[in-house]
Amino acid sequence: MIKVMIERIIIPGLEPEYETFSRSILQQALHAEGFISGESLKDAQHPNHRFIFTLWRDQSAWLKWSQSTERNKISGNIAAMLAEPETITVLEHL
């Protein structure tokens, strides 16, 4: 299994729109082959700083989803709400 961390900094004032799209992308990921779980968190000190953690069966499942039309369509909408490009880190157990 792998865990993917997506880090985003939202432009102030766009939080409600971001939340809508963020929930939508996680709901679609539920149906992706190899998706196990996901959660969204915000930095307690910086509420526009968000982290999304998803757990995948393996890296190929993540790559298939990350390059999918469904994800890319919503990600394009999310990108317009970000102060800087999202950062994606793929993590694996030691």
C-alpha cells in the first residue's frame, strides 16, 4: 500500500468553493480501482493550508487515478483556487 499526501494553499475567500470541489474529487476517488481511503485536514494555525491523504493499493492504482479524466477535470477547477500549485508526495512504508 501507498499513501498520497496532497498539500494545497487556498486563496483566502475561496474556501467554500474549494470545499465543494474537494469533496467531489474524494467522492469520485471512492469508485477508483485500488482506492482504499481518504481524508482531508486543515492546518490548525493556517486554515487555508489543506492536506489530503489517500491510501491506495499500490502506486499503479494511484497513477491511473491521478491521470484520469475525472480527476484532471476537477483538479483544474481546484487549481484556479490555489495560491500556489499543489504538492503531491507519494509515501510508502519502511
